[in-house]
Amino acid sequence: MRALLLVVILFAAFPLFAQETEKTASEKYNSGDYLGAAEEYQLKAEAEPDNPYVLYNLANSYFKSGDGDKALVYYLRAFKLLPRDADIRHNLAFALQATGQKLVPDGMPDTVFNLYNYYSLAELKGLSAFFAWLLAFSVLAYFFLGRGKRVKLLCFAAGALFLFFALWLTLRYPAGSQRLAVVTVPRAELRSGPGENFPVGLSVPRAHLLVIADSKGEWDHVNIKDTDSSGWVLKKSLEEI
């Protein structure tokens, strides 16, 4: 009984603790203590790993403190969860630009990029599944409950929306499902094989994006994003998004 009461008390007190942590983090950030703010936001991010706003604030704190690679990690995680947020998108683009990288591919208008990435991959999966179920139920209603105009309209609308979101998901999935990682050491050495006995082909500086294609033990086979260069790099040199 006492154990149950303790759990209830801790559960009730957690929101107050989280609010106090966020208040403390905000105060430290506004006072210029960016490392202190990062520590506070890190605690909150560990408790709420799927909260894009916490990840965004954590990224801002790291960026202001001069820790560009960690800032990029958390900007990317926030963008993955909420790509339509203008502040997240702007700061991610700025952080990438600071390291000579780009968020928007060459030749693609910003408006097209923003619309194309309006929903996260998880949201597109959810919307596709929702309209698939709605289509299935509307077809059943059409055959078993009557073939009125409203049922026909529901079937058409559900089918059209399912195809729309399924196509959108299909177009987004190859890039959206990539295993991205950020270099977290001064220079990551890319070797021709998974071992230090293999020669170094090239090196990638801190805070640059890599795409993980395969893994073997302590090594990841990576591609440098938007290039044809690839190699094997130690996992400890990267932080996966």
C-alpha cells in the first residue's frame, strides 16, 4: 500500500518537476548560461524524447554554447518530429549552413521543400493507415448498409485521400527512412573496410552529416550525404539521429 502511495505521489509530482526544470533552463538560457541551460534541457529531453520543442530548445542551447555537432543532432531530431515548424526549420538550416551544408537541395524552391516536408514520416504513415481503414469501412457500408449518395461520396473521398497520402509517403520514404548521423569528433576517418588495418580514404569534419548504410561490430558503413563518397567509420565517432 505504501509503495502504491509513493508511486501515485511521484506520478503527481512529475509535471511540477518538469515545469520547474523548464523554467530553470529558460532562466539560464536568457541569462547567457547556455551550458547550464543545455544541462537542464537535456534532463527534460531524456524524460520527453518525442517532444520537438524540448529538443529544439536543447539544440539552441548547444548552438549558443558553441557545440555545433550536438546542436545539429537535436535540431535534426526536432525536425524529424515536426518538420513544418518554421523556427525549427530555420535554425536547422542556419546550423547546416554554418558547416557548409544545406537543408534545401539545390534547385528546389523553399516553398516546395516546406510543403513536401509538411508532415513527418510518422504522421504520413498514420494518415495513410487512417484513410485506408476509413476506405475499408466505407466499402463495407456501401455493400451492406445501402448504396446511397452519401456512402458513395464517403467511399470516393476516403479512397482519394488514401491514395494521396500513400503516394506522398511513398515519395518521402526513401529519404525519410535514411539512418542519418552527425560526426562528433574533430575528424572522422573513413576507411576502405571495417577495421583500423584498412587504409583511410578520406576524413569528414565535425558536425557533418553521414548516411549509415550498414553496420558491422564497432563500425558503420556510411555515405557522405549528397555525394558518392563512402567508407567505414567507427561508431563512436558518430551520433545517430
